[in-house]
Amino acid sequence: MSSREFTKEEIAKHTKEGDLWIIVDSKVFDLSKFAGMHPGGLSVLMDEDIAGQDATDAFFSLHRFEVLLRPQYARLQIGTVVGQKQQIFPRAAGQLSSVPYSEPTWLTPGYHSPYFKDHHRRFQTAFRKFVEEVLLPDGQAREEDGKRPSQSVFDAMAKENIIAMRLGPGPHLKGLELMGGIVKPEEFDYFHELIMGQESSRVQARGYTDGMGGGTYIGLPPIMNFGRPELREKIVSEVFAGKKFCALAITEAFAGSDVAGLKCFAKRVEDGWVVTGTKKWITNATFADYFTTGCRTEDGGMVVLVIERGPGVETKQIKTSYSTAAGTGYVTFENVFVPYERTLGSDNGGLQVILSNFNHERWGMATASIGAQRYVVEECLKWVSQRKVFGKPLHSQAVIRSKLAAMISRVESAQNWLESITYQMNHMSYKDQANYLAGPIALLKKYATETAQETARDAVQIFGGRGITKSGMGKFIEHYHRTVPFDAVLGGAEDVLGDLGVRQALRKMPKNARL
């Protein structure tokens, strides 16, 4: 990049094919050799308002800022404009956004929160930097090629003990150094986990974020809570080190939300079980080492077993509407022997093991869903401010402002409900959470995923054709709109969760309540 300065008059002389300069945010670019290779065609660059002119508004109506950072385009800069200074800067990794409503109020200057402390803010800064420097580039690459997250990412997560922290607060964190010591194990609470869920959603690669340990997030807690000490210590150490992976194998072609309808069968034999059956839509199945598996027993009960990949265990990839980086798969168990020591809980206590896992899983999904929805609000606010229609910014249209108002209202209400429930989780035992919060968490997840789909639809309308294009200005909107239904289905469909929340409330109706 040259340090030369040019006057506007000098730049205005270069307007011909083979001799073409433009200005973008005080920088002068020589497009003479590039113009013929311009993806949008030469005619776009030869426009009288672009060739030899300040094309900043035109550029940012068509391209994201990162285009200027790509080496092949950055080297086209030959200098700057006399008397001008750069006005537009990319947000540095880890920094907060200054766009209104792009951050929750607890991170917004001038606002206050009763929940978050200084160690939460330090943790958020460090974790966002990790997300944007480590996860984001790998996430976008794997979203394209469909491979599972790179081992180097799991190694980096293990080094910071992120895999352990994703399981929430608890004794499993004792003695660990978390994010280089920014937060102590005894300080770590559900608000730290909330931060992790919402920051991870900024990768904007939905299949990748599930591939990054979605199976572990839901498959390891039953082992930690119900496994025998030797089994628990072995698997936890392997998974926390980023060397082995878990998957929760509950859903079947025969039984989705109807957990009681499982047909995968476990026959009790000497020293263990023999398992035969199938599982479907299992996150991380294609690369998981351990399957936390729900099975029907001979007497009609249910048992949960930890099945290790080996003879009789086969997995097959399922192609879904998001990336195969998630490792979503179909699992077949063919006369697989499982040692009795790998039973979680009692022989027929499987239903309790499965149900105890749902609250944390659904809360985590709501957390990520709301975080992703907020990112979409930020994208839309940026777009309506830089996109010109009929000679005015897009936000000059009342219908656009109405959509933005609805989007902001949805994400702010969901965020505040989430923070309220998270505060209760911090002050309740696991048993009390099941008693008091199962209904509210189910209703929160239902609300979050419903509003997310409304926001996705509105965002596509705001971006127009760009909102259904997999590259360019609206690439994250297209991706969000295509993948947002996953959260509405995983962990329990919206209608099922809504009914669960109401039924739990009706059970607690006082006998003497009358109008």
C-alpha cells in the first residue's frame, strides 16, 4: 500500500478502461487491471458516478467491509485523498459494537444490570475475542466444506477449558484454570455460560456451532450426573481434553418428542446389556466416540446406556438444511454388548435421566437463539442505514422502521426473560430448577424460537434479494433464515413445549381459586 496522496482533481482524470481509479473512504484504488475481472462487470465501474469519483456509498451498498481487507483487493490501493481521513473502521476482535441494540443492555454504556459483575464483563471480552479469532474463521470454512470443526479448534478450547465451562457451573470445574484465570471456578455461574452461548452464536454458522460440541453439551451431563465414578472420570477427562466426543442418542424415526415411544431395545444379559435398534437426527453422530443412549427394556421400562463406538455400531450422515459440519447422523446398533458399568442411573430409571437433562438443554438453546437474533438486528440496522432507495436511506421508509421496531421488541423481551430465569437458576438447586423452572424454560424456548422465525422473515424482506443470496451483503441473513427452524425443533418442538409449560402451570393451580 502506497503512502502517496492525490487530489480529487487528479483522481478524476482516470476514468477510462485501462486507466480507472476510484475513491472508497478516503483511499484511492487503481482498478485499471482489475476492472475487466470485476465480478459485477466493467460497466458498473465505468458509471460516471463511480469512475474517478468518490464511490464510498456505492461500494457499501454492494459490498461488506471485509472485501477491502482481502489481500487481492487491498493491494489495489495506491494512496489516499489529500485532506481526507478514513471514516469507516471494522470492529476489532473482542470489541463491543456501537450499533444500538446490537449488544444487550448489560453491555451497553450508560445502562446498568443487577445480574452481571465485573468478572462477567472481563469474561465476555475474552470470550468474544476467542470466538472471533479462533471459531469464526474455522466456522465459515467448515460451513462451506461440511467437515467437522478442526481439531485445532478443540485443542484451543481445551486449553482454555471452554469445553468444561460449556457444561455450566459445578464441581467439574474445580481446580481448572478458566480462560487464563479471568474467572475463578467458584465464581463461574450460569451467566458466564449464558455469555458463552450468546457469543458463540456470532459465528453465524449454525451447523458448525452444533458440530463444535452440541452433542457433548447434551450427551455428557447424564454421564456426569448419573455415571459411576470410574466411567465418569474416564470420559470427562477425554472430552474436556478435546480428544473424544459425545452424542445424545434419544430421538428415533419412531419417537421424537415422544420419549416414551422409544423402540431401541436393550436386553439384560450377564454382566451387561445387548442393544439393538436405531437412532435418528443425532447431533455429532458421525464423529462421536460415545453415545448416551435411551433404550426400552424387556419389562417395558427404560434405561440409559453409554455405548462406545465399536463393533456393531454404525453411523450414516443425514443431510439437513444446515451444514454437515454438525455431524447429524443415523445410528444403528446391531447386537452391541454394553458392560453393566455403563448403565446411567438404575435399570429402569432411564426416563428420569433423560428428563433431567431437558431443562439445561432447552435453556442453552434459547440462549443461543436470542444471541443470534440480536446479531440479525445489528445486520439490519447497518443495512438500512447504508442502503439508499429513491435517493434516501432505506430507513426513511415507515414500513422498514416498523419491522425494526418489532425485531428490537422481540429480542429485548426475550433477553430480559432469559436473564430473569438465569438468575433463578443461580439461586436454585438442580432439583428446585426441575420443580420451578421446567415450565418457564419450555415457554421461553418456545417464545425465543417463534420470535426468531419472525425476525428471520422480516430480515429477508429488509434485505430483499440479498437476503436469499448465499454470498455478499445478506449472506448471514440468508443463512439465518435457512437454519433458524433447527432451534424450533431441537430439544422439543414449539407446540410440545408450549403445552408442557401450560400443563405444569395447571398442576399448580390452587384448589380454591375462583373468579
